[in-house]
Amino acid sequence: MVPRVKLLVVVASFVNLGFSGAPTAPPPKRAKVKNNSGVMPAGLCGAWIKEPDGGLFTSPNYPEKYPPDRECIYIIEASPRQCIDLYFDEKYAIEPSWECKFDHIEVRDGPFSFSPIIGRYCGQESPTYVRSSGRYLWIKFVADGELEDTGFSARYNFTQDPDFKDLGVQQPLPICEFEMSGPEGIVESVMVTKEGKALQTEAVDCWWSIRAPPGSKIYLRFLDYEMQNSNECKRNFVAVYDGSNSVEHLKNKFCSTVANDVMLLSSLGVIRMWADETSRRSRFRILFTTFHEPPCEGDAFFCHSNMCINHTLVCNGIQNCVYPWDENGCKEKRKANILDGLDNTNVTIIGVTCGLVIILLTVSIIIQIKQPRKKYIIRRDEFDPTLLHEAFEPPHYELCTLRQAPSSDGEILPEDFPKLQRTSSKCIHGHHCGSQVSSTRGSRSDLSLRDAAAILSEMEPSLQPPFPMQATPTSRRNILVMKHSYSHDGAEECDLDDELYDGPTTSRGRAAMDRTVHRSVSNDF
């Protein structure tokens, strides 16, 4: 009996193996969906089914009545240069009310609760077709505590944005992701090109993930921000996520001319930058600081704004707190440590430069000290005290004209004329008359009668009579008298001081003439 039972078991196993064949393959998995996640997962606030090209979501318990006191939020996100089309099924029923103040569906054109509202719907008729103007739709379902109904079922798909119809389908974007951590750090847009994540001509969709220690939070402060195409969020924006990079955790989105600081409530923050080909000059620079709430433990610094930051961030030249408490009273400390940032190369360059400057100054001072002494010695060797008198007391001379009376036969009288007659004569002033004589003959005190006579004899042959000779009964002649004047007025006139009388040329006459000339010269000199 037992062998028959064993035989039946073996046969049954072979039959089962023949009908079953090879093990059946598992059912194919659905393709992974990006950028269209919802806030509430399925089972908690209605069904949420996602497909690569669209999806479906419903009210709780659909097609049965939805439960009371329920609020569900759905956020749909499309890819760049796409928009969203939303359709409601015909089987639709929500408690009607005036202006839908009780149970209702609210649809907004954007990712936030303050985005522009498209419509608020309730009643027994399903809403009409809805299209977003951009990449996001924000949908909220509200049910109060009375009069529940069937609810709704909605489908959505993605279509090309009409604003980018001429540009065609968006090309695949390069992978651009960064991981950052630490007590502080700088997130900036230039990291995309510095690290070779994308070319300057490519559109970018970059993500920066900031991880703080468990139980900590993150404070973001914008240091620099500029959008090339301001107020055009379809072309460029900077978004901040709190907790993950899912659309339901979107905290802020900036695409205008200003951006404000953001305080994240989780230990994971995500910064996203979208810029198409025409917006690559958009830039931002954000300082992130990790902190935890008071009480501050250990050597943590209290920021007076419910923040406890790392003590190494105090007096580092950067404001890490919401208010600059960490940088107050740090000027003296920074002045004392002004050279801390210099490396060996900078110190060497500064030292060599200072050395060269000191050497040049020393050489110039030595030259300035020695040069005046050489000039002083040369001046003493060339000094001539005999030139002092003429330099400080220059003499002036007046030149009187010589008038000669011609004899009857037209000849000039000989030097020994019989008599001299007093005549009046005008002076012809020369600008440098007599300067050479003065320099060669000496001063007034050294001039003697013999010198005066010698001067007269030297100058007499060179003079020509200014006027023609006239026949007179007696020949007479005017003499040239050099008068030494110390007056500074060179325009004075001079006259003969003594009268010379006519007489025969005898020894007595010559003696009289010598006395007259001697007296005249003595009076003048």
C-alpha cells in the first residue's frame, strides 16, 4: 500500500512540473516617473497613480463617499518647457454651497498655496478642462464635518508649452548634482562651470543637497542674486526645498529681482537652479549655516535668534546669525590677525619689495648729503674777492663830445694848441661807456692825474670831430673829459667845470692847462 502511495506522489509531481514549465517571470515594473510626485501617498488621502506621461489621483474612498474633516493637497510638476492639462471624470459629486465655502476643490496655477488661483469647484457638475501656464499645478480638496458625497477622480498629462513651441522639444539635460555639509559653506552658481557639469551654452537643472547633523536645521542667506530674465520663471529660477527634492517639499522659489533668506526646519536642504540656454548668465551665491535650537550646549554660540551655531563661526568675518551678533566687537581681533591670511609667497614678495625700497632710499640720502659739499668746495676755489667791489658798486661814466674848431686852412690844430677856450657841450650817454676803463684803471681813490692824462691821450686819436671845422681868427679846440660819476642816473648831462682860456702855447700855458685839468679831474674823481 505504501509503495503505491509513493508512486502516486511522484507521478503527481512530474505532472505538475510538466504543466507549469519554467518559473514564471515577475510582472514588468512601471517606468520611473520624475517631476510629477504628489503630496499625499495613496491610501492616506486618495489614490495617486503616476505614469511617465501623466497620472491619476482621486478623493479618499472614491467612488464611495469621502470621509468628513479631510484636507488633501496634490502638487503636479511637469518637465521644463512643458505645461499640465487636467481633466475631471464625469462621475463627480461634491457638497454644493455658495461660492463653494464648504466642501470644494481649489486649483492654483503654480507650486504654492499663494499661487494665482484658477478656480474653486463644487456641486454635481465636473469642472471644465484646466491647463497650467507653467510647470506646476497646486490642487487642494477640502471636506468639512457634514454632508459627504462621492468625490472626484482626475487625470493629468503633460503637453508642450506654447511659449516654447518654436524651440521644439527640450534636449536631455546634463547631470548636475552637488553634495555639501559642514557647519557652514557657500553654494554658488559658478560651481556648474568650474566643475565641468555643463557648458555655458547648455540649459541646466542643477541640485545642491545640504546635509546637517541629525537634529540640526539650516539657515540660508543670499549673498548675491541676479536672474538674467527677471520675472520669467519658465526661463530661470532658484528654488529651495526643505526635507527632500520632491515638489511637495518646495519651500520657496525665486525668479524676480530679489531673494530673501530662508530658514529650513529639517536637516536636509536642497537648492535647485533652472536656467535655459538664454539665461546662463543668471547667478546666485548663498551662505548656509547649520544650527540647533537652544539651549546651547558646550561651546556653541547663542545668536539671540533661537540659533546655536558652532563657536568657530564667531568673528570669522562672515555673518552666520540672522542678526550680526557673531561679528559684533570683533574689529580689534581682526586687525590683530590681518596677516594671518598671508602665505609664504606673499610674505617673500612683500619682504623683497620693502628691502629694495629701503636700499634706494639709503642711496638717495647719501647722494644728497655728499653732493652739496662738492659744490661748496668748488665755489671756494673759484672765489675772487677783487670782483666784489664792481659787483656791488658798479661805476657809471659819462662821455662828453669833443668839438674842434678847424683852422683857416682846414687842418686840425696840433696837440700843443696855444690856448683853450671854455665851451659848453652836451653829453652823449653810452650804456657801457667807460666800464672797461674803470675795470682796468681801478677805483676812484686810485686814479691820479697822470692816469687821467694817459686816458685822454689814448682816447683822443680815436675820436672824430662831430661837427665840421669852422675858420676862426684863433684856433680853438674842445677836449674830451671823462667824468666818473657814482650816480645811478645815467641820463645826466655834464658840462666843463673850469674855463680854459686862450693863450700861446708856452710852458706857462701848458702848466696852466695842466693845473686846470688836474683840478677838474681831482674834483670829479
